[in-house]
Amino acid sequence: MPSGITIARRHYDRAFLMKHFRFVLFLVLPLVFGCGSGRSLTDGLDAITAESVSAQMTYLASDSLKGRNTPSPELDTAAAFIARTFARNGLQPVGGNYAQRFNLSIVKLGEPNTLALFRGGKELRFELKTDFTPFEMTANRAVRGPLVFAGYGISAPEYGYDDYAGLDVNGKVVLVFRHEPREEDSTSVFLGRAATDYSNVARKVRIAHDHGAVALLVMTDPLNHSSLTPRGFPWPSLLRTIPRDALPLTLGADEDSKIPVVHVGEGVIDAVFGGVEELKRIQMAIDLEMKPGSFSLTEMEVRVQTSTSIVSTPTSNVVGYCEGSDPLLKKQLVIVGAHYDHVGYKKQHAEGEDYIYNGADDNASGTVALLGVAAGLGALPERPRRSILLIAFAGEEKGLFGSEYYARQPLFPLDSTVAMLNMDMVGRNGRDSLSLIGAESSPDLGRIAREENARVGFVLRDEVLSSGGSDHMSFQKRNVPALFFHSGLHADYHKVSDSPDKIDMIKLANVARLVFLTTVRLANESQRYRYIPKPITLF
């Protein structure tokens, strides 16, 4: 008898094929009108109405789509709806398809998982769960190499801080702290108490990998955290209280480049440093001087093996293309994006309980605004000079997977992408207020959005320190100028109460109008826009 996972996978595969067959149907539908088939810019604005966004919101945030989890048949249904809307407004497929397909990996912890330290011809073995626990991004691989301590595992030139400066970790196992220097110090150059992207284990893994490390051991920094228990990922096979299907999801494109990544506890700290007090001394010295304290542990070698099994599951970004009219400028691209996924529904719930995370503001609102931009483009008198690509991203809630995949495998060269505009949570918190995030890094885009806002009338706030947490981030870190339109968090964030009735449809239509105007302005200009790298923080 097939397992529950196997049965679910078969049902999902059938649903996926059925839904994505719809994308193929678009290729044989005659597209009578292309983008730029209308009469005037005013017609473009008039095509974006509160009534149209209300109807689209009601559908995308309906119970029938069950919270648009990534991956799910319901997300594929939403994707087909978005693609139909793109096609109806004259946007073209790319490479014959409205879907940019990519794979995600559902990761299950396998066997064996081992960790051992070698010193002076002696081997010291550690216990899974008690002494170490693999993280969700770990590899299915066994490695052995010399041990190197690399401080916080950060390489951040914008802060003038690099734990890897002068340190050779190629072919070696790297041991690092979690978090950042001076985590509790409001005067820290790492933006005080704000958690920057460098605090993420995933970022530390990428940095270690880029420096040639074969594995990463992560330990909790003891000065600011009393519990040194190696938690890693809460694997269902290790914790009885975790549902069997609560498995991590990773980007399938990462599989070949993964390295073993484990969270180690006090037993490993004692073996390597002689005790927690010595480790505190090392951490204090780094924090006080704000200078790396990295060093090689030449007398020690580590062998680490993490085992995983992967179920590969497909999903898609949805794309719609408006080719530019200028023979030269059409090779340049303006991207407008919003993620269309949310977090699904509660699998265990009481009868009559509201159990679906409809995600009206997060981010049916941004998706509907994106569809509004599509409607505006379809009503233009002529195509803009530069090309425009609208993208509805999948997997944002799981880790910016859709935008990260696009940035790695762009449909058009990133060096020809002149700007990226992102919309996420744009339907709440006051009809007249809207935040522009990232304008400090992309001042030209901020200026243009403010100028175009004269036709819309928002009170625009420039948010300086909250420039992360959504899909524009995948483009910013590749130096693409980006601007993020956001109306702020609220008490319904990631709750079942984030429902369509709480969305201000007039505000949402006005956001779509502002982004439409900004997009057309960018697509009709010829200059390139500045990107000034700034620290990226998280919400």
C-alpha cells in the first residue's frame, strides 16, 4: 500500500498537470489586442477600478483557494487565473509559456547522521539531537576536513566587517556563531538591535560555501543566549510532538550545491574550546573590538554526515510580457512583481472554526494590484519604449523561492533589467498612506514614484531601515535598482482574520494606479538608474 505521502504526491501531480495544461491552451488562443492597444494614458488609469480589484480580491482570497500554499493545487489554480488575466490584457507569454516552472524539495531527515571530532589520533563521537541537529538546508553528504573557527560567519563589506578576511577555509569544516556581533547593543554597526540578513543561518551557509567550506557547524552565541541546546530544524523524526508532514521546503536548484549544516551544542563547545566560559571570552573580544577573531584549529578534524531524502515538487512563477516599441530600448526591462502565495490552512481544526489563512492583504492585495497594472498596460495607446515583465512569484512565504529562482535563472538578462517594482501588503492601514521601501538605495526610482504620485495623492513615507522581507530583496542583492510598495503590518498578519472584507479596495486600486504610472514612466525613459547598496534588514 502506498504511503500517505505517495498518495498525496500522486494527487498533486495530477492536479499540477491539469492546471498547467491550461497554460498551454493560452498559446493557441488568438490575442487580438497586445499591450498598448488603448487610446490614452488616462484610459490606462481608468482601466484600474475599485470594482475590478474587488472582484479579483474576492476570488484570490476566497476559501476555495485554501490559502494558496506553496506548493498546492490551489496555488496552481490561482496561477491559471493570473495567466488568463495577463492574456486578456494583451500580455504575451515568454518562451511560449506564462509559467516559469521550478522545483522545490520537500526534505525528510534520513539515516545516518553523524558527527565526530578527531584530535591526537583519538575520535570523539557526538549524539544526534543531544549534541547536534541538522538544519533544513543541509546536504545529503558525508565530508571530513580540518576545523576552522570563523567568528559569526559574516562577510559584510558594507559594514567593514569580514570574519573570513585572511582566512583559508577551502576544503575545511567551518564553525561559527549564530546571530551578529553586539546583538543587544543599539549602537552596533549592524544596525543596533535590528536583525540584518547576515543573522540568518541561510546567509551564513551561502557565505561559507562561497569561501570553499565543505560543511558548516553553527553554535548559539553564549553571551546573549542562555540555552545552547542544538535545535537546528524541528524534524518530525526526532520530535514526537511535531506532525509527521511538517517537513521543510527548500529550493530545488540548491540541491547540488548544498553542504552539511548542523547546529551543535555544549558538548561540541566543550570539546573544541574547553568550555562555554572560554567561548564567551572569545565572543566578548570580537564584540568589543568589532574585529574578527577567526582562527584555524589545526590539531582538529571533523567528520560530519547528514542524510536526507528529497521529494521534488514543481511550482511556477507566472509571467506576462509587454515588448517595448523602441528598437534598442526594448532590450531593456522593467520588472513589476508581487507574490501570489500565502501559507495555506490549518490541518487540525475544530468543527466550525475558521481554519483558512486567506491572505487577503498578504498578498492577494499585491497580486491584484499587479493585475491592475496589467489592465492599465492593455489600455495604453502604444507600447512603452522599454519592455515590461510582470511576475507573480510563488514561494515567497517559504523563503523568497520564486524571486530567488528568477534572479538565478532570469528570462531576460539581469544586467538589462533597469528596475524592479514590488508590491506586498498594500491594502490596509489608512486610505491615503503608503510606504516606499528601498528609495534610499534606489533614489531615482523613489523620486519618479513621488513625482507620479501627484496624479494619485498618497502621503508617501520613505522607510529607510525596513528594506527586506519580500521579493525585491532577491534583486537588490544583485544590484538591480528596486522599490517596494507596502502599506504596513497589522494585527491580522499571518492570521485567519486576514480576510477580503478588511481590504480598502479604493486604496488598492490607487496603489495599482501609482505603480502603473511609475512603470510606464520608467519604461519610456532612456537613462539607467542608480543603485546604492545599503544594509538589508528584516521585518
